[in-house]
Amino acid sequence: MRGGQVIALVLLTVVFVAAFAFVALPRSDSKTAARVLTDQGYTKVGTTGYRWLGCSRGDLFHTGFTAVTPAGRTVKGVVCSS
């Protein structure tokens, strides 16, 4: 291989790895989850990071939370969003 081909191959590999990491790595969105919960009347909202279970395959973000419901009960759950 020539120098230009090696550089092109390396760049292509880096782009592929970065794209795979973006799609495959788990993500959570604390700001959106907290906003959605407070908009629904929940208080003392705390996010607990990524949750593997509770969302569908199509959901990009799976954010765990603890909060107090409008009725005053403490709950745990997951906010799913795209």
C-alpha cells in the first residue's frame, strides 16, 4: 500500500469505530428526563444513569430516575426518549 492508501484506510477505520460507538454505546439524558418528570408534577427528581431494561429498541436514551409523585409517593423508574 502507498502512503495515501494507508492514511485513507486509517481514517476510514476511525470513522467506522466512532460511528459504531455512537450507535452501540448506552446513553442517558438526565436533563430531558428531569424536565419531563417535573412537567408531570414529580418533585425531588434524581437521575440514576443508564438503565438496560424498560425501554424499546427504538429509544435512544434510557434514563433511570427516582422521584416523588404528585401524591407524595417515592418511585423509581425509567424515562425513554429518542
